[in-house]
Amino acid sequence: MALRVADVLRESACEHASVEVGRRGCSRRNVPGEAAGGCAFDGAQIVLLPVGDAAHLVHGPIACAGNSWNNRGTRSSGPALYRRGLTTDLTEQEIIMGGEGKLREAIRETVRRLSPAAVFVYATCVTALTGEDLDQVCRDAQATLALPVIPVHAAGFLGKKNLGNRLAGQALLEHVIGTGEPPDSTPLDINLIAEYNIAGELWHVLPLLDELGVRVLSRVSGDARYRELTFAHRARLNLVVCGRALLNLARGMEERWGVPYLEGSFYGLRELDATLKALAERLGGAPLRARAQALVRREEAAAGLALAPYRRVLAGRRAVLYTGGVKSWAMVSALQDLGLELTAVGTNKSSRHDVERIRRLVGKDECLLEDSGAGALLAAARRTGADILIAGGRNQYTALKGRLPFLDVNQERQEAYAGYAGLIRLAERLTLALENPVWGQVGREEPWPA
């Protein structure tokens, strides 16, 4: 396991990766006390939980299952098995005497009661430290039950969410992708990697790709089904969406099956334009490029009309942004397309590559916040005269304390902001937040004597 983690940290597809502990690489190892905000176990489940027809069994104490169940806005158009919280619920007895027997029974019971397409079994800090043989238990269960049982070695103490994402990608490479074949194939088959269908965002994007004639063969892993992951290696191209944490998966597929990859984003007009045209260019053919250009022209014209009233409100407004890592630079681009000025951007969960892209977009190093605690965000908002805080749900109360309008853009949200329809929705929600009359009330001096 130590070698596997080192290999993931030393990801050759990422020019900023580093194995030197203590340096800020894209997957820098944790030091004690740094798991706040998400550990490797959490990151692995971000990648794998959206596989809707698989069972996700957490091998460890019940607290780890509480960290995993139903805590993201990922959506499924069919099976909802991913929303079941399953755990072996280890007690002191199993921690001392061994929990492999309980895990075997839990896998059998899961298959008997839920009939999943597959079972993902997650190691946790406790079971990794006590030396549970997850691989052997999963091999035995798979042979007995005639069902895929996949071990996921991403104990929380190994690192942050970013590393957990990569370890989940490694599990897919080793145990899932390449084990099946699609019913048919086309020259325009692609995979979407690191698209998690938060709040149904994938459903804003698929119609655009359908109109181009591009077929999404597999999703890793928003609204995914286990079987489609098994034949992802038959795609013609991988599109890595918004983040670099799963570059090891894209690079591994290129090395094993010759599937090339490109990076893109579906947030904001500029990124939609670039991504759709890049897809057409890489998949080839003048007719496809012409369709992409016509689609972009039509959608941008329609979006421009819909966005006009919102842009009049948003133009020149100042915002502090803290999204987490996966979509940090992409959200910066989308907000700028709406006319906002980013006065501070939290970067402590972003890769070096993402930080460089943010720096190029905002144009000022002083806008980058390595410390994204509540105090630092409020101080940045006051210092820069920000009109709104745009962040994850846990920062809602930070904004309330600072008497600032707030918009949730993180993974727990219920609004989809990808695609052209998503950008219009983002503009609407920003406008509603900024124009809420309560902010005029709370910003006034008290009417009573001091």
C-alpha cells in the first residue's frame, strides 16, 4: 500500500506533483491535524458514491459511515442505492480480535438484501491500522457471490480529499475498467471524468453533447452505472472536467488502452466555448467542428439575452470566492463572465495548476487566500469591500456574522450551475442574494441610542 500511495503522489501527468513531504504538491501528504475539510476516505467516496446501482460498504466504526451517507448533492436518474449508508459498524471487540469475519457477513447480507450490481468496500483509518486483509476478503466474496467486490484503499490518515480521489481512480483502473465490453461503439464516444452530477449539472451538459453527435459512453462518476464503468476503455477520448485529481485515471487509461484525454469545463461562456470546440477538434472532422461553432453561437446568443437583466445588477459587484478544489478556477471564470470582480479567492484546497489558472484569471497575487478560515474570509471581504461571499454551505454562518449576502456553490448545493442554463441560474441566484432587502436593513445603524 505504501508503494501505491507513493505512485499516486508522484503522478506523472501532473507537472506540479511532488513526493517530498512538506511541499505543496497537488496531492501533498497530510501532517497530523490537517485532515479538517476532508480526508482521503472522503475523497474516495466523492468519486465512487455516484455509481448509483452499486453498494458502498464502509469497513470501520460507524462514525465513518456518518461522514459518507447522503452528504452530497449528486443526483441519479435511476437507482438510488448509493444513498444507502452501509457499514460493518466495528466495535472494540472486532478492533481487538479482528473484523474480517464481520466484513464477510456484511458483504453477503448486502448482496442478499439489496442485489447491487457491485460492492465497493472502503478501508478506514481503524481497519488500515489494524491490518485487515481487505483484498483477500473481497476476492473470496467475489468468487463466492459471483459479483464484483472492489476494495478501496483510501484510509483517511493517508492524506486529503485530492489523494483520496486519485486512490479511487486507481481502484477503478485495477478492478473495474476493462472488465466489460459495450453493446456497440461509435467514433464519437467519450468519457466524462470528474463530473459528479452535483444538483443534476450533467443533465444541462448532455443535451449539448447529444446535439453535437458526441456520445457519453461512461461517466466517472455522476449518474453512473457500474456496467458502463467496465467498458470505459472503449471510448475514443476522455474529457477531464474542471479538476486534476483524477489525472491518474486519465493517464492510466491512455497508457493501458490508448485513450487520449483533454481537460475542460462546463462553467461559464468562455469555458463552454473552449471545451465544446476542443472536443470537436480532437474527435476530428470539419462537419463536427462546424456543428460545434454553430451550437456555441446559438447558445451564446440565447444566453446573452437571458443574462442581460442580471448583468446590469452584477456588473462591477465585488465577491470573495471559496469553493474548494475541484472547480475553483472554473467558477472564477463563470463569475467573471457575469461581470463580477473577484477580490479574494480561497486556494488552500486547490492544486498548484488550479492556483496558476486562478492567478491568470484574477491578475493579482494578493487576491489569493491560502488561509480560508472564517476569520480570513471575513477579513478579506472587509478589506476589499466585497458585496457577497460565494462559498460552501458551512460558510453561510460566516456570511451572516459579517452581514454579507451569501451563495452556496459547493457540493451540498441544490442548484445546478453548469452549462448555459446553469449559468443563467447562477446569475439569477446571485441577483436574488444581492438584492434581498434584508441587507439594507442589517447594514444600517441601530435606531436606538447607544
